[in-house]
Amino acid sequence: MIEQGPIRPPSEAASLLIRLTRNCPWNKCAFCHTYEGAKFEIRSVAEIKEDILTVKEITERIREDIGVAVENSGMRRDVLNSLYHQGYGPEAVMTVVNWLGRGGKTVFLQDGNSLVMKTPDLVEILEFIKESLPTVGRITSYCRSHTAARKTQREFELLAQAGLSRIHIGMESGHDPLLKFINKGATQADHIEGGRKIKAAGISLCEYVMPGLGGKRWTEEHARDTAATINAINPDFVRLRSLYVVRDTELFRKTEQGEFHPLSDEEILREIRIFIDGLQGIETTVISDHILNLLEEVEGQLPKDKAGMLRVIDRYFSLPLEERQIFRLGRRLGYYRHLDDLRRADTHAALKNWLALHENEEGGDLEQQLSRIMQGFV
């Protein structure tokens, strides 16, 4: 058996998932319900090593039996059956098969904040991964800013030397009143201190920003202070994750009680424009790789692509209202990824007809329709 947790960053789709901790040690963010009701635990180094050894043993047996690194299409049924008979569970075997089929080069350490472990234990695990799985070239993990701010610079240097390549941090916002409102358990100062330590250690840093999180109350402050925080850190990557208020979260309850007023797609996009316009003096790459983001093509390398990202947003708002509605619908239904997709006449006509039909139905409000579609994304 190889124990694995429920989530990973989208950019780690090809990575082997090694679970160091179970759930999240904070688990109080108002917008999140991933670990609701789950107890946080740190797995023992011995347990984790057993999982790594299982991966090593299955990998070696696969390569012995077929002579080459496995590909998704090249795994024979007799090899799988042989592994099952040796006591390796189907889930463990398929985990390794899929990982090898994607190159077998990257590892992601789960769950929500693996760096909360003691640094000597983390170093031991990282070194054991590199020793046991020699094809691995990149090891990454989630970390909270609060945790990063409390580790020393030397600790991050030791982690980098042991093989930790990249850290993913859910910054969400750099606006302190908002961070308090959503119970993030971190401050702007934590974001900056932790981020700078990671960068100084030579570890790649990816910060996640949540457009829309400020709602109508803090939209401009959220955008501007988050941009200022990013400027102070200069992370390698910023990934945009537009807010959708999920049922059964504290933020949903605040919405129901009138304490939080969510933004529409277009209001979130205006907030993203303020955020990008405020990014200065950094060489960060902005990435928009999630279906919740209305404009996936708002991405690029700063500073050279900043003007281009702003032009994409301005181009969207220059469209007539009906064209914007058609694009929003097409994006949420998965037909559109770029504004140029509006030129596809057959899809455009079908989406226009859909809008006309639903406008005449009871409850045909576009915002309600899109909200129901987006529920399936979170």
C-alpha cells in the first residue's frame, strides 16, 4: 500500500504523491472544506520510508519484467498479475505504473503543509527519496506562510541541499483585514518573510492568489495589497485561482448571513486587472491554469508580458455584452479557452441559441446558470 492524500497542485499531475502528513494543521480557512472534520497527523519517518520502498520495489520489478521504463500503453497484463500475486495492492501498482508512464521524474509531498514536520526528519525523507528513486529530479511540497516564516534560513538551505526543489504556498491575499476575515492564520508580513527565505535558499516558489476573495468590500484593497506582497517576494510563479464560494464552508455561511458579497465573473476580472497592473520590479511568471479563471490566456512572464496580459483583459471588456455572455457560457461549459474561440461559428451559434432559450425560462438568469455549472469545478 502507498498512502496518498486528496489533493495536489495541478502542475504536479505527473508527480508521485508521497504522504508525509495527514490533512492540514491549520484547517480553519473560511473558503476551504477539503479537510473538514479531519484530524491532523504527522506520519512517522519509518511509515513514509515504507511507502518509498514499496515504490522502489514495484519500479524495479516492472523494469526487470519488461526491460525498459514502462509506458502507459506498454504495461502487460501478466506483469500486473505477477505484481498482485507478490502482495502489492492494485492501487499501489497502478500508482507506480502511472507515475513511470509520465516519466517517473517528479515527487510531490502531501498533504496541506508537509513542511510543518521537523526539518531533520524532512531532510532524512528527501535524501531517502533521492537514494531510493534515482530518476527523481524534482521534489515539491505545499507549505503555509506562517510555517515558512518560522523556519530559519538555514533550515531552508538544508532542505534545498537535500533535494527540495519547489514550494507551493496558498497566499490568497496580502491584505491583512481580509486575511483576518477569512481566518487564514497568516499575515502579509508572514507571506513576505517566509517567501523571501524560500527564495534566498534557492528553492523555487509558487504563490497562489485568489481573485474575488475580497468580495465587494475589499476588492481594490485585496488586489493592490496582494500585488505589493508579490512585489516584495518576487516568487518564481504566481498562479491565479478565482474564488468560487463552496457550500458548507464558513465563507458560504458568511455569504448567507450578508457578511460577504461575492463578485461576478467580470468584477473578478476587473480585480485581476488591478492586481496585474500593480506588479512591478519583478520577474515572476503569472499562470492562469484553472477553469474557474475566466480568461485562461491572461498569463506570461513579467515584466515583458505585462502589457499583453492587460490587453487581453481590455479586449474582453471591449466586446459587446452579448459576446461577453457567450464567451462566459462557452468558457464554463468547456468549449472556449481563448477569446479567439469566439470565431468558431458553429459553437458561437449554439451558445447564442442556448442563451436565448434559457432567458425565456423561469430562473433563466445567466449568473444563476453559470453558478450551477461552476459548482462542478470545486
